[in-house]
Amino acid sequence: MQPLPIYDNHIHMSPNGRNVDALKDYQREGGTALTLVTLPYPEVRIGSGSDFSRSYEVTFDLAEKARDATDLEINVAVGPYPVLLISLAEQFGLEKAEEMMMQGMEDAGHAVEEGRAVAIGEIGRPHFDCSPEIWDSSNRILQRGMEIAKENNVPVIIHCESGSTETNRSLSEIARKAGLDPSLVIKHSSPPFVTDDETYGVMPSMPASKSNIKEALGKGSRRFMLETDYIDDPSKPTAIMSVTTVPNKVKWMLASGNADEELICHICRDIPDFYYKR
């Protein structure tokens, strides 16, 4: 008998974190699959555009170690982390920093072409106030990422501001300019904006809190994914959420009557299967 699918759509691993041991905990609690998203690693200093590909290699290596040590299905997303643009601009100037980020985006596309990654992310723009110049540059880099996603028929996972539905409208507009179906835009750390007039076609990936889940289901939606954004920082072992949060919330959804197995299969199997073609 197949186990009930339990999918966390946004997990990080760190070479200096618990990495494989954390994913063993996730599997032990019932997790079956996840999206492993790259992050800037202290082990790889970004001093040129080509350094991004070195950073992605860390992610691929961690994914392989986890596959060897667990039975989890692991889908990998790579891309230049958007907030890096600010520190790179301070070091090298904005024009050079944008070139470097663009190279990181191109290399993420090559990883997808090679079958090593199944999504581009997390990409986007700073989630806090920034200068107009950084904002405009970020949107140019983001649009190029969406163009590459379109060329490869894969989704993008977006890191950006989250406070209003205007964010989804903006992301949808940029996707259309890039020729990418807005439904292939996955909004990481999304509020429970799940109705058609809230998403503008964008797919919400929500932090797996009871309040978010209740609100989404209360709107009659079945179109969302759950995530923890677990960052694998030994000094913050439950940040952003504990790695076992999604399995525990899925169990709560079933026990509380908020969802049945058919709905769980839709959220944790059918939707990820559509996006990541597992």
C-alpha cells in the first residue's frame, strides 16, 4: 500500500546544517517528497557570474546525498537568490551586479536543460523596500528567468514581497511579457491568496500554518501547496518552520476533518506532479 503523499514545496539544506539528518526526520514523520531550493552558501563566494554554477553544485550534491540516505523524492530548483543583487551592487556596481545575476540565471537554465533541476528558483526581487534602481534591475533579471523557464517549460519559484494581491498581479504581468503562463509562477511564502481574483493565475505556496490552511480551505480552494522554508541553520533549528511541520499539519488536516485523503493527494501529489513532472 502506497503511503499518503506529503509534500513540502520549499526546503533548504546547508553543508553546515543537519542536512540529511533533517530530511530523515521529515521522512520519519511521514514526508514523502519535497522541493529542495538552492540558497547562497558561505562556502561559495559570489565574485563573478560563473560562481553561481559552483553554488548550484552544492545543492545538487546535497540532493544526491539525501536521495542516497532516504526514500524521498527530491525535486531541485536553482537560481540566483534575488537579495544578492544588493550586496553585489555595493561591491561591483549595479550594472556589473545585474550581469552577474543574469549569468546565474542562464546557468540555472543550463541545469534545467541537463535535467539536474526541474524549476528555476528562488528568484524574484527583495521582499523589503529597496531603491528604484534595484527594483527595476530585479524585475529585468526576473523577466529573463521567466523567459528561460518558458524555453524549458518549467516553473519559477518566486521570492519577493507578499503583503497584497498586487504582488501576484505584478508577477502575472511579468510572466506574460516573458511568454510564460502565469500558472507556472509559484509564489513562495504566499499568504492564503487562493481565489482566482487573488492569484491572477499565480500558484500559491503557503507556509504550513493552521491559520493559512483554514483560510485557504474556507475559501473553497484546492489550488495551493504547503511549505516550511526550513533553512537548515543549526543556530535556528526550527526556522523558518520546523522540517516536520508539513507532515504534522497534514495529519492535523485529516484528524480535524479539514481535509480527506483525496484532498491531501491533490495538494501533495497531483499539484507537485503537474509542476515538477515527477
